[in-house]
Amino acid sequence: MHVQVVDTEKELQDAYSVRKTVFVEEQNVPLEEEIDQYEEDSTHFVLYDDDQAVGAGRFRIVEGIGKVERICVLSSHRTSKGAGRLIMNTIEEYAKTKEMHVLKLNAQTHAEPFYAKLGYETVSDIFMDAGIPHVTMTKNI
């Protein structure tokens, strides 16, 4: 498996496809909330297993802080294959090239332990986003 920084329209569509499968089809997030006004201002990432897109994420800089968003992995690749960690590690390395020292993300509460293992700390109470409970987490890199 390898993570690709999106550079072509096909790679972007691959990332969107994974996001739609996970967030829209599995979690019932409305498509108009999933694909939002920040797409063009974001750097997108797609995880491939051979030539199949199996994961995605995006990164943008918000008020001088690196914001990690839309991290998702197809259900076929979620268990102990390291897919999520691979996406996160790639985004963190990318953020360092942009001279970011702090990363922030809004994690679905069920994913909070995953991000905690990667060094993220919860800095908020639980809040709802797209009908799903989330917490804000940060990490110094």
C-alpha cells in the first residue's frame, strides 16, 4: 500500500470515491456536507492497495495550524493493516514540509483511541458534526 498526494483528476476522483463510500453510504452523511467549499483549498491524499483506492484524507492550513480532515479507509482495509496510520503519517510528513508545528483534527468519537495512539490529545468536549459525535484533537509535530 502507498499514499499518493493527489496530483491528477483521476486521483482526486479516487479520493472522493472512498470518501463517498465511507461517509455518505456507510455513515449517512449528506453528500453536500461531505464534499464542501474547502475542497479546492485542500491538499488531498489517496491510499492505494495496488491500483485500488482504499483510503483518503485531506489537509489544509487554517489560521496557521495544519488541519487534518476526511480521514477514511474502506471497511475491507480497516483492521490491523496499518492503512489509517499510513495516511496519517504521510499527512504529518507533508505538514512538516509546510512548516506546520501543530496539527488539529475533529475525530469521530469511535476513532478517538486510534488518533490517541498516534499522539493526538483530546482538547474538547464531545460535539455533533453531520449527526455524528466528534472531539477535537491536537498534536505537536
